[in-house]
Amino acid sequence: MKKYLLLILIIIINIKIIKSFEEISIEVSIKEEEENGTIIIDLRSYIKSELLLNNSNDYIIKFVRPCFNFYIDKENLFQIRSYKIDREKICPYEKKCYLNCDLFIEKEEIKLIKLKINIEDINDHKPKFKKKFYSYEFDENLSIGYRLQLEQAEDKDISEKNSIKNYYLNLFNLTYFPFKLDYNEKNHLLELILIKNLEKNKNDKFLFELIVNDGENEEDKCLIEINILENQQYNNLPPKFDLNLYQFYIFNLNEKFIGKVHAINLHNNNNNNNNKQIYYRIIPSIDNSNLFQINETSGEIFLNEIEKINLFDKFYEIFIEAFYLNYLSSLTKVQIYFNLTSQFKNNDNDNQEYFIQILIPKLFQKIDNQIFIKENISIPITILQLFISSSSSSSSSLSSSLSSYSLDMITSIDKNFFYLKKLDQQLFELILLKTFDYEIIQNIYLDFILNKQNLTKKSIEIIIENINDCQPFFNQTNFFFHIQENNQIPFLIYTFQAYDQDNLNQIIYQIQTSDENIFSINSTSGDLWILKSFDREIKSNYSLLICAFDGIYQTCSSIFLNILDENDNICKFNSSSITLTINENLPSNTNLIQIQGFDPDYKQNGTLEYKLLPKTSYLNINLTTGI
């Protein structure tokens, strides 16, 4: 009986020692850049406790874990103060910025204060362009609707209230301006759109100001210069992406490589432009800022901040720009899908490891994970076979387990190009149904996935090989030239340039003319030379053909030459002397004779004026008619 009483006594004592516990959630706001020591909260305003309100002695108040931007006032423990906070350093990419701090308040009772602090953005940064001057070149034949991607200003304030609000133009005194500015805030795109035909005779240069402002009308400016060039459309095109939409699928976060975008240089057969480096960049977006990065020269996309990615079946969309330095650019869209459920699910009934082996016919060359296929190949044709194997030594066991699996294919182009044919449980073949065109696409990415929680994946890249299937062409079908007669020789009239999308062979230039002793062409450079001085009085115009030959195909354009007159001939009379016999006493202004001279020069250069030397009071001659 004594033992039981003792036990009851101990239990009663321990119950009195246990303190009451309460959890309180509080949310407060503070503006960034407030001075050190700013009070963000007085706990007594939020906690209903007579003890807390009336007696502050002997309280223990401390952070559960360090809260680096805040501290507890040593003289008044109920007051939480902040250090000076720069929101852009703490939350550089988030529209809303929250900090969480947990505190213990302890005396007779214990309170856990879960403090959520909203750091409010202030407009302490103005938008700023990276450069103060941008220069572009447009061909005068550029199509209406063409979009020039402009580099945007940066504003570290990204809250809706203080971030960039608008862009507008200052055209100075321009009366003719064939562009309009379009700002798509949702997709973070700033474009200059051509809305009228370019007319070089009206304006061969546009100089204007691009202005950006934010929520409080803070602004920055940059100058933009656009030069209009004549007949240079194939020298001034932006790089072109293989696809308008790329889709990549991620099944394993240990592989940081996502995929590759690729743009081509459209400056064919121009050695200076062909060597231009194409650069890539991701258009920044608040939703996916810093999650991905791109190699600026290769176009390879990688995972960057893995910890910020929503792992399960998440879809991201980014825009990528391909551009030349200080030049025109193009955009493409990339969709990145995450399906990582296979990393977190186990199948207790199937512990086999599966393998996909790719077999390439001898017709095609294979290097590592690349297969090389010529464009315009005869179709249909089997381009590869896939063999499924496993770690199991039993073929019956493999066939049985594979019956519940499917082999899926993901491509970077339309799936209708291919047919994945199943031959048996372990063997598949990929049949090409449509031909590839190298001038449209050069790389295709294929992923084969043995699909039961996406356990096995095999990737291969198809490299499209170029063949000579395109004719060379000139940017004009007719060329017109005007040349003054008596020209110096040899005289370079023009350097012709043909274009060939194949860009395989050196273009050979030839001329077809009946005047071979007058014209000569450099077969490699396209320089057309005049070897003889023209005499307009002998022949006033010439025509010939300029032809470009790439080894298979030939294209010709017409050349028309108009010879301009020069006053290089002396006027003459039909005879050197004229004898007139007249009667005396003729009345005044009697017409005696019309004298005619001749000058073979053209128009004004061949117009004659008549006069008598020396002058006499008896005779007068009409200045223009010679009467």
C-alpha cells in the first residue's frame, strides 16, 4: 500500500513540472532598406497573456535557430529589430519575398512564435540598358511583319509595383518610320515589328531613342541605329533555328544535360559572314529564372538550380534567342518536361535491369551516339533496330516481363517522320517515312524509353548530311547598269554573288555573250570586267547572261548595259563652203537658205547652235534652225 501511494505522489509532482505549450503564428511586413534597429514587431501586441503584458522580468526569449537579418532587443526582449535589408540580395528572382523566424518565449509557460516576415520591395533601382547604343542593318527588301528582338533593360526591382512597366520610342524628327514597338510583358519579349515596306529612297538610316520606365517613372534611354542596305537580304538575315519548338524530357536529375538547340547561318557563300559566331541566351523569366543555363556558343541546355525544381511531372517553358553580336536575332520555344517518379518507386516483383541496344545498318555511318543520314534518301527505309535485353539469364523470364512494358519514342521533330515497328518482344525497328531536308533541319534527337515507370532510356542523335540538291541563285533576275562611253579599261563594272543553300561546292561564274572581246568574268570571285572602251555612237546598249554553276546545277540572270553619251564629237557641215547668188533690193527678213550641220552625239550633246562670224549688218542667222 505504501508503494502505491508513493507512485501516485511522484506522478502528481511531475504533472506540475510540465509547462503549458502554445504555438502562435504571426505575419508582419517590413520595407527593405529600413535603417538598422527598426522595430518589426513588439510581441506583447500579439500575445494575450496577463503575465506577459504586466511583467517582463525573468522571461527567456530566443530564436530557435539563427535568424541573420533580425535580432532581439537586449533591453526589451519583446521587441524584434531588423538590420538593414536589401531585398534584391535575399530574393533576387521572386516577386514575393518572405523570411521565416521561429522564437521561444519561456517562463511559467512556453510559447513558440512562428514569425513570417514579408520583405516589401521599394523602388530603389532604376531600369538600365546594358549598352547605350545598338546598331542593326536591314535589307530594303525585308518582308512586312519581320520582328527584330531587342535587348531589354534590367531592373533589379521585380515586384509588380516597381518592376519595368513599359517601353516607348522617341523618334526625334523622323516623319517616316515603318516600325512599331511591341512589348509582351507575359513572355518577356521586346520586339520592333516592320509594318511598312522599307524605302531606301525615303530614308537609308533611322536613328531613334528607346526609353524604359518602371512603376515610379524611373527611366533609362539608349540609342538605336538601323541602316537600310540595298539588295543585301542574304547577307543580313538573322540565324534560323532548326525548329520553332523543342521538347525535352528529363527522367534523371543526375544527368544535368537537358538537350541542345541549334540555329544555322543563312549567309551562304559569303566567307566573311559564314564565319560569324552564333550566340545563344535564355530570355530571363521570373517563373524559371536561374533554373536552367545554356552554353552561349554550342546551344546546350543544362540544369542549374536543381533544388528549386518541382520534381514530379513538372513542365517548364523557356524562350531561347540565337543572335550575332550587335546583330539580328531569332527566337525559339523550349518545353522541358520532368517525369522523375521512377526514381522514387520500386517494383518488388521485377528487380531485373534492362538494356536497350541500338543496331545501325551498314548503309549508315555511326559515331558514338550519332547516326549520319543523307538528306532526300529513298524512303521508306529502316534506319536502326533496337534490341531489348536484361540482367536475367532466362529468355522466358525476359519475354514474360517485357509483355507488360512498352517502348516509347520521343523526338525533337514531328513523330510522323518515323514508324517504330515491333518485330517481337525484344526487337524493334525504326522506319523513316519522310525524307529529311538539310536546308531546314540538320540535327534530330531521339529518346527511346522502356516504359514501366520509365526505367530505361537510350538516346541517339541523327545528323543530316548535306547533298547538292539546290540550285544556286542570284538575288535578282535582271541587272541594269549605266556606263559612260570612253571609259577607262580595264573597268570593274560589278561583283556578282550567287547563293547556294547547299553550300557544298565553290560556285563557278560564267558569262554568255556575243561580245566576248568586250567582257570578262572572274570565275571564282564573280568580278565582271570591261575590256574595251565603249563608243555610244557605234553601239548604245549591250545584253548578256551571268551564270552560276555549282557542279550540277546552273542558274543565269540577265545583264543590260546602257551606254551613256559623252560630248566627244565635233559638229560638221555637209560642205566647207556655200556660194549664194541673190538679187539686189530684196526686202528685209527674206529667207535665203537653211544651213544644216551634223553632230552624232546624243540629245543635248548633239544639239547645235548657229551664228555668223564675223557679224554683218546685212545678214542674220536663226540660232537653232540655221535659216
